[in-house]
Amino acid sequence: MTDALDIVWASFDTPHPHFTPEAESAWPVGTSYDLATMKLLISTDNASQVVCPACSQRHVEEVISRPGENGIVRNFIYCPEALRVEVPNAIVWQRTWNFMAIAEALTSGLTLFGSCRELIPDRLWRLGKLPQDTSREILLARGLAWRDGQNIVRHIGGQAIVLVAQHPLPQGLWKGRVPALIPLARVAQL
């Protein structure tokens, strides 16, 4: 990996990307900090299931949260060997991408005209227009290859330049003129 954004692009088209502290520990040193400082990586809901930390079976169990003393939430799972196991918050805690912040950072980094605007929540953004070609919109799209990708494609005109994580996309996605599709890794670095 040459750039921290490679981690972003690798999971950009994942429907619900979530990262635990354990997953983030495999990233290059400082990557989590850099992405969080830029507000590209944000806290999200705690994990509803985790791997048991008390035994060697690596079984996955549902997390049960209970209020403890002083309003501090404690998390537990069932283990066939240890029975009730308290799970540290560091195992349950997760982060995800702030897609709007990513779109805004791309708008700023590419010095586009206009303001960044979310067209379809967490799926399609209008980033702006290029200074040298104000007739073409620059869009950011995710999930075009998902089952409902056609719903997103309908909002993209053939004149647009579309930034995507996954390239090439499946054949037959567009009816008519195909817009310019550019992989995010080619236009952005941290």
C-alpha cells in the first residue's frame, strides 16, 4: 500500500464497511489516526456480534449490552466454555467511512467549481465541475455493481465524469451513452 486512501478505496463499495480496532491494527502505523483526524473515518454503531475472546474456539456470539455502575455500559457474550464473558469495549467498538467527508475532500482536492452535494444518501454525490470544462459535472458514485445499481445509474448523465472505486464495472450497466469512469485511486492521494 502506497497511500492511506488505498484502504478507503478497497472497501468503498462495501455496503456497510465497519472496522474494529483489531482490523485497524493491521493497517500501516498512523493510518487510522490520519483518516480519523481528517474525519474520513468516524465512529459508528457497536458490533452486534463478536468472536469470543475467552476461549480458543473462535465462535461468534451476539453481544448483550447492560448498563453498569455510573451509567457505563458493559458488554457480554455467551461462551460454551466460560459461560458469561465480559467483552471489552475495544472489541465491540467500530468505525466506518464518512462518505460525505470523502466527497467534500475530493471536491477540495480536485479544486472543482461549485459545492459538493449529496444526491443519493451514501451512494451518489455531485462534486462540482472542472475549471477548464464547466459543462461536465464530476460525480462520485459507490455501489454501481450492487443489485440496485441501476437506480444510481439512472441519475447519471452521459456527459458526466464519474469517480468510482471499482473499475471496470459490469457490462450492460448503462443504457445509451456511457459516462467517463475514473477509478478513485488514479485521482486522489492522502
